[in-house]
Amino acid sequence: MSANSYDKPDFWSKKAFSEGYPARSVYKLKEMDDKFGLIKKSWRILDLGAAPGSWTTFALRMLDGNGHVTAIDLSPLAKDVKAENLSFFQGDLYAPEIRENARKLGPYNLVMCDAAPATTGNRTIDTARSSGLVELAIYYAEHMLAPGGNFVVKIFQGGDQQAHLKALRNLFESARGFKPEACRTGSFETYLVGLGKKS
């Protein structure tokens, strides 16, 4: 796939902009929420790798003024992504102070991560980096999710998916892979979903 084929806005991108979301990725989360019931009102949600803020915006709309969203990214959120019940930390997910900031606002009912590594075009390197991010997201879920909480994370196919699913099945009542329709044709990203964190 050529690099600039991503520059042309497709159906999902146009729909996202018309509905006030910074990016098309929102429809992946919406589809998973419709299917698995990831988000409930009054929940506390941790959004890892949140910028530009589509998943954060969707979560805030679902919470409708209740609950709280904590968002973290190296990059800032889009300037119109703000709410009374939103806390944003700009920094590295691996940094101890970022982890501590997130921990203080928990425990959470949902940890979600749509983060992707900086890609090189080398599939072996990119899937390994993606796998590392999944491991990190699972760490956050393990230490900051309340019992009964849910989890969703993006992974590049081939990136130790089965090993991560095995880890999730130890942590959650159920865990599975799921590829939303809004993923780009030809994209090798998919998602892992964990439901009902074991106490």
C-alpha cells in the first residue's frame, strides 16, 4: 500500500470529521463497544496513546458528564478535546511519573489502547514494537483495572497475538481477538479484547 493512499479521506474519515471526531479510529471503538459493551456510564476510563483524541471523545460522549477519562500520549490531544471529567497527561507511557499519575486517578473500569508504534515499513520490526506496546497496555490493565473491568488494545497481526491472548485469559473472564470493519483494507492491525477482570 502506498504511503499516500492513507492521505485520501475515505468514508470513515469523512464520517469522523462530520461527527466531530479527530480521526476515523473512533468507529473501531464504537463497533467494539456495540458488540462487547465495553463502556458503562459513571465508569472511570484510562485511554493509553490517546492523541489526537477520537477514543477519548467517544468515551466522554458515552459517559455524558459522568465518570472520568484519563488520557495519556506523547502528543497533545486535538484542541477541542476537553471536558470537566477529562485529565490529560502528556508523556511517555513507560515513564514512572506517568504511570504514577495514572495510578492515582484509578482504579479504572476500562483500559483502552489504540497506540501504534512509529512504523519502519519492516513488518518484523513493526510487529515486535506493536507487541511491546500490547505488553505495556496489559501491565496497566493488570495493575490499574478494578475487578470486573474491561480492556481493549490494538495489535499488529503476527505480533505474538496468541501469547498475549493467553495472558489476557489468565487476567479476564473472557478474551478474544476482533477486527472491526472500520480497519483499513490491507491493514494488518487487529484488536484484543478482555472482558471482566478477575478479582
